[in-house]
Amino acid sequence: MKPPAIPLEKVTALPAIYRAVVPPEYQDENGHMNVRGYMAIFDDAGYPFVASLGLTPEYHQQHDTGGFDLEHHLHYLNEVHIGDEVAIYIRVLGRSAKRVHYMMFMVNQTRGTLAATFECVNSFADISQRRTAPYPPEIASRIDALLADHRALNWDAPVCGVMKE
């Protein structure tokens, strides 16, 4: 698979939702960040993203709701080393009544490279029923506003091509 040819300044114009310094426990036997470390950082970045939509832990507790990741695609592009600072940027790609399709971009701030992309389909869920559920109107409107902004961008997201909301 050919790496995406996205100028870094286009990625960094997206909302930055998370920053981290790669800790020593993420190092693998090859001297760089292990795949589990990438997943941990992308997972940690997902919480501020959904909170920005209004889906805070308090909201979920109050409404007995949550979210389920349904599918992921992770593309490793450039090495990340222990001690490197990374930033996660987000782009919403699509939405249905119950799902959101988005992509996160890991930028290695220390080395000035796009390190990885993470594409995901996530669903809203009624935890009492353990089933996906439609987004409440106030949450759906926030997703739609972000989606409209991201659809207006003048570059294509490097999607894997098999995921759909």
C-alpha cells in the first residue's frame, strides 16, 4: 500500500485533539514504538474527540449510553521512538443515524512526520440494551457541523476503502 501523500500542513490544520510523549513501556524489541502503543494513543485520543461532541462520561452515565468501535484500520507510515512527542488530529468522514466514520492522524512533532493513520467506524449505544442506537439530535447536529467542515477540505482522506458508516 502506498503511503498517503498529504502535506503535513494540511493534516495539522485539522483539530488537534490529543498530545502525548511516548513512554518507555511502549518500546518494542526493534527500538521503536510497539503496535500496542499506537493503539493506546489512538484509543486515548478517542475520548477527547467524543467528549467534544458532548459525549462525556457524565453524559453517558446520565443517559445509560456509550460507544462501540466496530472496525479499525491502522496504517503505519514512519517510526516513532520513545520520548517523541506526538499529536493526534481528527477528520470526520461520514455519519449515519447510529455510526460515525472518522480518521485520526498521528503526527510525530519531534521528527516532523506523519507517523500513522487510524480509520474507525464507531457506533452510539444504548448500554441498557447493549445495542447500537441513533445519536440524540443534539449530538448528531455537532457531528454534522464537523462533518460539513471536513467535507469542505481540499484534500482526500487516505481511507482504506472498505469501511462505511
